[in-house]
Amino acid sequence: MTEPTATAPATTTKGSDDSATLQEDVETPRRLKSLDAGQSEVEQIAERIETRRQNRVCVTYGARLRFLKDCYKLSYKEGGERGRISAEHLIEYRDRVVQERENRQSGILYDICTAVGLYNDLDCLVIILDRAVQVTQEAGYHHLYYSDFNFDHVRVVTRFPMFRNEFRTACLIVFLFYLFTPILFCNMMDESNICGGTDFSENKDYVGWVSALYFASTTMSTVGYGDLSVSQDDKWKSFIGSMYMLLAMGVAVTAFSATAAASLSPLENVFDRIFARWDVKGDEMFLHDRIRRLKFLKFTELLVEIFTFIAVGVFAARIAIQYEDDPDRQWNWMTTFYWAVQTTTTIGYGDLDQPFGLRYFKIVYLMASTVLVGNALGKLGSLRQELSEIRRQHAWDRRKISKRFINEMQAYEHDDKVDQYEFLVASLISLGKISSEDVKPIMDKFRALAGEKGFITAEDVADFAQDSSSNALLEDAHVGHSD
């Protein structure tokens, strides 16, 4: 991959047969400016862009949308190129918003919202404009391309602090689901199949909410022992029961996806540290030996996690049985193990007469077992991809310089030289990090920006025009909304 000479830009003659081709005036491939790690041009570009993305300001959606709309209006008033505003107008706009915020920063409601951490649109807009002014002044820009700035420096988050953390959001969703279940079935519907008719009839209220919470866990975890169910006597009850099951699935999908990694991460870290000691990397093992060893370690790790969880279930069941007077519910060790396995795997045949006291434990155990099974299936599903990556990385690590190596890495000029950019793109494709389909739209964008010259220069800035339609403006506001 070579670059056209900056001092002698390529030119074409209009109307000639070669008008669609670039002048083949190239310089030698760019050399590394340093052999030190992290000092190459490619590494510095990657680090600069990644650092910029990590340091984006977190604002509300309303603040971002107003910023884009106001910048669009300013750009239209300037009468120049759409998609940018001058640095002078940017500072004036920032000062007006600061003054507007100062005029509104009063009242008990504002103080309460600030104290609990609620984001205010005006405060967030000032943060955006402060960053915009900082970027333009540090880089010496005369204009701010606000759409590019929006993508590179702004990130939308919710104004409510509780929902800014995915795990806390998942916990709140699960809590509301458990709170809603006894209210629905025990108070609004008075469903006796769920809230009544149990062993402790003398304390029906106590039995009702415990059974309702237990019913919520069995439904959300898809275990479904069959000991509790919605009555089918009335059609409206069947309909509500059906809607409840769909709601439970929605809660399970949205909440458990966030809960799985966060709740099991301490346990996973312990197992990962233990089994990582047995995983040999580098040149110490042949590839097939390492793959065989990795499969063994992964399956062993999953089995240890699952059987540890089963052991917890067996231990809890044995304790519950000690307080059970019904002789039909006096399980032996094998029966408790059988129950723990079918519960952990979320199968739940419903063939066992279970102690009522065990429901307290199952409220949490059923939910945790669903997370465990989902995590295990996710690991098994990613194992094939992980093995493919190991094979590709193993082959790539052992590549030596050869004629075939150069022919694969170099661009079509075939100058028998491979620069860092050619090596980077070819290696990313070889390792499966990107594909040719990922490269095509990027190069289409480059061709559109570079034109017939074949490269982009600072002189091209005045020739760029960004889309100023209202639809594009709204699309910019949505970019990164959930990022």
C-alpha cells in the first residue's frame, strides 16, 4: 500500500481515455519512524482515536439534539458550508447557553435533581459546548464540524443515575417483576392456585406472597415444576396468564443478559485463574496438543461450576427436609441430587412432591440457575470461535518472510515492499478481525473524499460538504444513543 507523492499530486486530463485512473507517481513505502513498541504511526493513530472515544462527554439525548439543531441553524445563518460553524460563533453560542443556565439555576426542584444526580439538559449542553470550544482552540481550528464532533466527542446516557449501570438496571427490572407478581395474583386476581391452598392455611397472607414469588421464579427461569399455575376456569385469567408468561420472558432476556456477567464474574475469575495455570501458550506445545488441552480445561471448568452449584442445591434441600413433617417429602440423598440436577438445568419435570419450606431457597436458586445455564451455553457456543482464533493466531505467529508472504501483503504495484499499513490490513484480514466486506465501504468513503488525487490533504477541507438535511440531523442525534 503506497501513497501518492504529496509534492506532485496526480492529475488527469478530462476527456482522455485515462481520465478515471490515477497518476502512478508513488514514493517508497513509509518506513517505521521507530522500532520501539507503541511508537509506530499505526499504533499512535489507533491509540489517539481510542483515547478520544474513551474520553467522550456523557450527556442527555435532549442536550445532544438541541446542540445539533442549534448548530444547524447557526450554519444556515452563516451562509457558508453546511455542517460547520465558525469558532467565533461557537464561543458566542456557548456564552448564551451559559447565561441561560445561570438564569434557570434556582429553585428547590433544581437543587434536589442535582443532589440525586439527575442530568439536566442545559448543564449537559454547556458541557458539550465547553468540549467543542476546547477542541477547536487546542487544534487551532477556525470552524467546528459539529456532526463529526458529535460522533467523536459526545456520548448519550440516561438522565437517571440508577439506569446508567447495566447491572443496577437489571436488578431493578427483576425487583419490579417480583413486586408486581404478588400484587397481580394475590391482590388483583386473588388467584387461589398460586396464592392459596397450601400447607400453612392458617397464615394465608404469609403463604401467598412466598408462593407468588416462587411462581415468579419458576416462570422466569422456565423451570415450571407444575405445582403452581394460573386457573383456566375463566378466559380472562388464561389471557392474563399468557401475557404474564410473555412478560416473564422479556424480563429474563433483558435482565439476565446483564446479570450473567456481573453476578458470576467473581466465581468465573477464580476458576479462570486456577485453570489458566494449566494452559500452556507459545512454542511450548504443538497446536493440536494445545487445542486438546483447551477443550479439556473449558469443559472441566464448566463441570466444576455446574457441580458446585448442584452441591449448593443438595445442601439446601437437605436442610429443608429436616423441617418437613410429611413422610412423602422425606427425600434421600439421591432424590435431593436428582432434584438439584433438574433444577440447575432448568428442566423441572415436576415429578417430586417438594417441601414447602424449600420455596424460600428456590426463589433465588431458580433465578441463579438460569444465569448459570445461560452462561454455560454461551461459553460452549463461543468455544468453536475461540479455537478458530487460536488456529489463525498460531499460523500467523509462525509466518516468516518469503516471496509468498510479500505477494500476499503488498498492494498491486508489486514493488516487493510491504509497509506498515499494508501489513496491518493484511494481518487483520488473515486473523479474521475484519473481512473484505468491512474494507469496501471504508474505501468507498475514502474514494469519495479523496477524488481523483487519490489522497486527502488539508487543501480539500474547503471542498467538503456535509449533508444538512433534517433527517441527517436526527440520525446524528441517534448515533451512539445506546453506545
